[in-house]
Amino acid sequence: MSTVTEATLRELLEKSISTAIEEAQKEVVNPLPVDKYLGLEAFGQCGKELSFDEVMSFLYRDGTFPRVADIYIRGIRDEHTFVWIRPSGHAYVSDFSQTLNRPAGMGPFNSGGLMLPGAKWERPRPFSLQDLKEAEEKW
């Protein structure tokens, strides 16, 4: 078992966020806002905007981290791309072999693209930025 450092997890989270944005962008006609609104769906942080460092303080604790953490784009909030981060409720682990690790090498991070309310998916594609603003209001 090799030690997973905070720097390693930080790098993977950045990569996972970028991947989620890239996947979401495939469904949206206009460029997504460059600025990000990071939301953490855990630890009483729901509905709060957090900095990257604040998110990391919840995801990396004394050498441990979630088994799974989903990363999705849920719309546009305050003119920022709303990045939704949800760690699983499992006990934290200290080795990537105990994580989802799919795709290989991503440890706990599972990047999706867009995650919109059900009715939004019935709209014609590609989505507009206004669609994403309206979707975020539903969360």
C-alpha cells in the first residue's frame, strides 16, 4: 500500500472537475463559464459555495479520503459553472485499492457530465446556458 498524499488527491480532484466540465460542455451550445461554484453535498455544506481548499479539507483527512466522490455539473449558479461534489457515506480509506478507481488511476473520483432535473432532459439538445441557469434553480 502506497501513501496517498494530499497533493495527489488535489491533483485528481482538479482533473476530475475538468473532466466533468468537458463532458458537460458536449451537451451545451455556448461555452460554460470559466469561473466555478464548488458545492459539497455533505458535512452540512449543501447550498454553500466553497473554495477548492475548503473542499479538500473535507475530502482529505489525516491521510484518508472517501471511497467514492461523484463530480457533476448541475447548472450555472451566480454566473459560475456549478460543480457538485458528493462523497459517499462510506468510511474513509487510505488506499486507492479501496476506492471506485474507475477510470483507473482516478481514485475515489467519478466524473460525470451534466446532472439536470428530469424534465430538463426532455428539452432539445444542445442545451443553452439559460437551460442550465433554470436547472440550477430547481436544485
